[in-house]
Amino acid sequence: MRTTLTRLSAPARWISDRIAQGRGNGNDTGDISITTVIIWVAAVAGALAIAGTIAAVLTKYNGLITGI
């Protein structure tokens, strides 16, 4: 148990130091650019379109592919 805690303490210390450094800068407002939003919306829409197409094809040919 002590070995596990020793191994986990170093990454936890590193993460807390990185968070403190980020807060220390103070100039990051957390704004997301409109380009990033457009890319994410397009990616999600594309994934939903692909999933919908696969579902439609499976529904249409369900009786024909049962033997696979």
C-alpha cells in the first residue's frame, strides 16, 4: 500500500503544480474560438449521419443478413 501511495504521489504533485502554474498566468479566459466550435459540431453531425446510415441499412436488410 505504501508503494502504491508513493507511486501516486509524484503524478498528483505534478498535476497540482501544473494547475497552479495555469492559475498563476491569469490571462487565460477559457474562450473557445468559433472555428473550434464549428469543427466539433461538424464532427458530431458527421458521426450521427454515419450512425444513422448504418442503422437504416441494417434495418432495411435485416432479414437478408441474419445468416451472416
